[in-house]
Amino acid sequence: MKKSQKSTGIITVSTPIDDEVIHTLKIGDQIELQGKVYCGRDAVLPRLADFFLENRLDEINVNLKGSVIFHSAVSPAGIGPTTSSKVEIEGSIPTLSRAGVKIHLGKGALSMDTAKALAENNALFAITPPVSALFTDKIEEQRVAAFKEEGMEALYELKVKGLPAIIAIAHGKSIFTEQA
């Protein structure tokens, strides 16, 4: 299990994340992510989902098992969450969860259908405030993982330490609705 509790109540979650860790997290838990995190937005997440559905992830050398996808672009100005309920992003969440993504990180409310798909795939949605300067300080390394032609909206792989988030959807329940 790659999870540890700090005295502040913040839970450190390291990638790759296993099912046991996901089972222990609940709505409202404050987490800090460390390890590899993929960053993608509207341009690449549907493409990434298609690569999984076509059994072509090995072509781009991306391993989604136990991963985190941060709904963000990567630019010289930093990283910050984009709205996760955009059709292209939210539409990719069920497929990418089936592919092994354990935590989807972004901002905004998601539909009950997405909450159910997350639960079916033992995956979570976490939210984070749009504070680019804080996030940029948490990046230890970065590289373009796939779709370089998309520029700052390419799929990036970051190595992070202490990237903060709060669990917003877990196990069929959502902070955005009374009951998922």
C-alpha cells in the first residue's frame, strides 16, 4: 500500500496507486500526490481514450495502470486545473478509468453517470484550486509523453511531490450531489 498519513491529516498518495489505497480514501480526504502524474486536456484525453480502446497504448509508451491524470495543460507559465466537466474531458473519464487511471484531478462538478463509472472502475475524482504557482513548485521533472504536436496541450508526464487535492467523488458518492 502506497499511502501514509501526516500528522496534519493530509494523506500522501504515491503513484502507481493500487486498489487497496483507493478503497481507503473517502470524500473530503485531503491528499498530496507524489510520483508520476499525467497532464492532459480536451485535445488529448479523447485521443488517449481511443488509443486504449484500440489497444494501442504501447505505441505511445504510456502506462495508465495506477495512474493519475491531471486535467491541465503544461506551459512555461505553470500548470493549473481546467474544468473537468468539458464534454471531451468528462467523456474520456469512464474509458480512462477502465484503462487503469485511479485518480482524475481537476476542477468543477461531474455528472452522476461519471460518478457511477468511477465507482465501477474503482477510481476517484479529486479537485484542486486553480493556484498555478503552488503546483509549479511541486514539479520535480517533466517530459512530453505523447501527442507532441498539441504543444502545451500535449500529454505530459510530470514527477511531482506534494501536489495537493481533495477527494470529491469516491465509491459512488459525490460532494456535488446528495447521493451518487
